[in-house]
Amino acid sequence: MKKTCRICCGNNLMRFLDLGFTPLADAFLTASQLGEPEIYYPLDVYLCDDCSLVQLGYVVPPEILFQRDYPYVSSTTQTGRDHFHSFAIDAFSRFDIQPDDLVVDIGSNVGVLLQGFKNRGVKNVLGIEPAANICQIARNNGIDTINEFFSEKVADKIAGTRKTAKIVTGTNVIAHIDNHHALARAVKKLLAPKGVFIFEAPYFVNLLANLEYDTIYHEHLSYLSVKPLKHLFDSFGMEIFDALEVSIHGGSLRYFVADKGDYPVADNVSRLLRLESEGKTYDTKTLSEFARMVQKNREELTWLLHSLKKAGKRIAGVSAPAKGMTLLNYCKIGTETLDFITEKASLKIGKFTPGIHIPVLPDSELTKQKPDYALLLAWNFADEIMKNMEDYHRAGGKFIIPIPKPAIIE
């Protein structure tokens, strides 16, 4: 178990949420693996009373999390692809990025974000991706990618053999890294003079406000906000000079970080710090109420689903994101409730969900089998999913959105 905070190294950690023991959210199983034992890890969340970082109490080694047949592909949804390309456009509008500048993406997945920079004329893009299968897909997509975890050693190698980077990016990956101090040192080494580190992470304020507890799983070691991140970068002579609110993943922040004094600090930074303070984001009562509402959501969702089953209705799940695996395992929703789950991602189709072993079928099965209800596990892409499945809806199918309050969409 984690004894000290990964940002300030303090030992004043207070547990406020316990989601029980769960399997790894991306550890999908083949049929031949169903009879093998699964490892369950504690999933509980702590607040650091010193710097206010919210973090998991148990850290699963990254070699276990990311270097097997990792199934997450960032290019699955059109919403995601559009978002990454707009990220690149925003960077070009803010900074004087030249064709020969180096842009490095940490946790680059299949290279969608870097493709956005290439589309704008940048010749030198480099991904860093630890999952070998995902790395190969990126290379097949024409994105130069290193198959390693990002580290100071990797940063030194890139800076020494190539050049330092004008832009270093990371989307939905910084929260996966255990050693934030090593991260800051590595980024500092990799950046060119006046270089900028731009990264996105789900905003803890939104997680609280919208009851997004399903976004808590073992890959996400930290639940980030401005106050603790300011503490981190200040200690390395860097600063957050802007933070932009974006809608992806239930509400995220895009942080802009550089050496102190390189860029004027936008009013957004102080505004968000006030928001966190005035909203009592780190108050014990706020966090205890959040934990109570999580339990209530489980009760309401399971009651709704069991009532539908009792009435003879058939229910399937739609999409199998990591967040959905937290929801299903915490709420103990299995094959007695969901007949199957459908997916677009080919790396998951034909497999079974971790823990509860629900079969994952192609999206086309929803229209073919016509269950009465479809539980939207990737609720953050609900609009796109429901639009793509209009045939199912026209045939009488209804959608259920589980977060923040279970609701049937007629």
C-alpha cells in the first residue's frame, strides 16, 4: 500500500473511498483463460492532507498494466479523433511551431495526436508507448514510436541523439505515472528553451460533481487538479501558465507548463484554484458525501436493472471501456443481468470482461439480437454511440445511462 504522497512525499493520507477488490480493468480474457484464476487488487482512494493530491492506495506495477495485450485504442471513436486533432490545432494557434521542431507524445497509443501535428506540417514527431501491440499499430500508421516507458533515461537519449522538443504532450496518461518527480525531471530535460509541456487529464472537480467514480481504476493512479499539480511543478522551477477546460472523458483540463517566466500566467490558473477552494474540493465532508453518493448510485442502478430483468426484459451493455469494468465489478453486474456487451474495438471483440466474464461481441449484434435495453458503459461518448445505433433505437431499443444518476433514455 502507498505510504507517502507521490507529489509532496507527505504521509498524511486519508482514505475516503473503497471500491473493493477488482481485477485490472483492461485485462480482458480469452475463452481459454476463463478457467484460470484472476488476480484482484484493492481499489481505494486517498487524499493527501498536505498537498491535496487524490491518489490510489495500491499501485499495480506498470509492467503488469501496460505491456501485455493492451486493448485500448485512442482512435476508436470519431469524437476522440476529432478531439486529438483539435488539440494539435490549438497548440499551433498558441505557439510558433515550425516544420523542423520536434513534438514528442508520452503514452502516444496509436499516434492519433501526433498525426494531428503531422497534418499541420510538422516533420519530426515521436511517440513513446510501452504497450508493444499498440506501438506496432502506431508504426504501421506511419508514426515513429519508441516502445518504452517514458523516463529520464529515455528523455536523455532523445535529447542526445535527436534534439530537444518544442512541444511535449500527454493525453490521459500523466495520471498513470507513479513517480511524478521523475516525470517532471524527464520533461524538463526533454524540453527545448521555451518549450512547452501540454497534457490533459480528467479533472477531479468534475469527477466529484458528476459522480464519475467509474473512472477510478488501477491504471489511473492519481486524480488530478490544479492545486497539487502547481505544488509539483513549482518545486522543479516550472509553472502551470494556463489551463483549458475541455469536454473529453467527462470533463478534463488541458494544462500548459513551462519553465517559470517563459510565458505569462493566464487568469485561468487562479480562477481554477479559487474554484477548487470555494467548492471545498478537498474537504472531508465533500469527499465523505461523494462516497455516500457512490453507494447510492450502485443501489439505484442495480435496482433498475434487476427490476427490468424481473419484468422479463433483455439487457445488453454497449462498449467495454475500462471505466465500465469498474462499474460492473463494483456493482456486481454480471451475466445474470447483461446478456452480452458490444464493442467497436477489434482488440476486445471475442473476449470476456475481467471479473464478471460477460462476452464481448461486435456492435452489429445489438441490432441483430435486439435486446430491450442497452446499458451505455462509455457514457462519455453517449451522443456518438446513440447516433451510430439509431437502427437499434428505431426498432424500439432503449438506452440506459448509469452516471451520474441511472436514467432510461427513451
